[in-house]
Amino acid sequence: MTQRKRLSNTQSSSQSKRQPSSLVAQEEDDDATFTQPSTSQVQRGLEKLTPAQIDQKTAEVVQYFLVKDQKKIPVRRADLVKHVVKEYRNIYPEIIKRASRTFDQVFGLKLVEIDAKTHMYILINKLETAEGISPINSPANPKMGLLFVILSVIFMKGGVVRENVIWNTLKKLRVDPGEKHEEFGDVKKLVTDEFVRQRYLEYVRIPHTEPAEYEFHWGQRADIEVSKAKILEFMGQLHEQDPQSWTQQYREAHSCPSSTQASTSSQR
């Protein structure tokens, strides 16, 4: 009985230490086995392959990205190399460059690396980015509408919000995280799991809290896809206020957009 209790305590202790932020460390470890080939290595690799082989592998990479993008799931370089590129890893830079060109010329998409440490990629609609329009800003998808509300709350509260603030906001909209919703299903799972995996949100444990408490931040994808200026316009209309009355938020919304800091894979 004592051993069972001790085992239970050990398991609960390890679970309490398992924080969402530890995901990043795991991703870095997974990618550590891959070394970016040099220009000469790529050249030698290309000489051993036919144009048809390179085109076929590029097409497989493009298809992999498109499938993942349907659910807005970022693609890790480690997964791409392991599951798709495989034995062609010595020409990885050339394949990713060609895939990037295909997205640009055929699909009107931009391949963007949102995390230089874990080498995480997403696809951005170039037209939406250029015009400052996003599916989130004018959401036809109810899930994206819910996400827009959450991102708005975080932005207006200074970039970080305790989770109870988010849950209370959603309850006011008759979306209770403790109940199964007709449109969203398990609301808490949608927000803390799906939106986090898609990199729209970060769900971080607050240090030294017992029982554990969590807070939300904007995720890397949100920084690139979502216009803070649009959020401020929306809040202004909602409260019948001039957006400039929120001085700090207005300054942040109209500063240099973070998307310019993201590097496209073709530059890597």
C-alpha cells in the first residue's frame, strides 16, 4: 500500500512538472540529429540524382505541408526530414527552396519559419498578408471567431492573461469551458490543446503556483497572421471609442509588424 502511494505521488509530481513550455525543449532535442548540409554537400547530392527524382521529392514535401496546413498545424523540420525527405536529407536546402518556390508561384502561399530554434514552418496566404486581411480578422469559421476573441483579450490586457480571465470572458459569451459546446465540442481542449498546437496561443504555467495556475500569451503564428490594428479597430467599434484612446495598444499595433522579422525558408 505504501509503495502504491509512493508511486502515485511520483507520477503526480512528474505530471506537475510537465509544462506546455517543455514541448519546445523536446522539439529542440528531436531536431538535434539533423545537420544542415553545406553548399558543397548539396551540390554533390544533386549530381547523384535525376531531375525527376528531385521533382518527385519536392512534390511530396509540398503535399505534406498542404495536408498539415488544412488543420493549421505547423511543420517541424525534424518531422519533415524523418517522414518525407528521408534519404534525400543531404539536399534538404534545395528541396525546401523548390517547395517554397512552388508555394509562391502555384498556390500564392509563403513558407515562413516561425521558430529558428525548433525550425518550425507555417504557410501564409500572401494575398491576405499583403492586404492586411486574415480569416481570423473576418472569421467565417466559428473556431476562428472564438480565437479572435481570446487574442483580443490577451492583447488588450498587455500581452498576458491568466486563464481564469479567458474562461470568464467566454462564459459571458455563453461558451462554458466546463461544458460540451454544440459548435466547439470540448472548449477547454480546443483552447489549451488545439490552438496551442497550431501556435496561435501559448499556454504557460505560472512559476511557484500550487495548485498549478496557467496564463495565455499570443503564439508565434498569431504574431504573423493576426493584425493588432484590426483588433484595435474592432474594440473601438465595440466600445464606441477612438482606437487611439488605448495609447499603449495603439503604439504597439502600429509599430513595425512582427511578420517582417520572420524569415522565409528560402533564405535558410
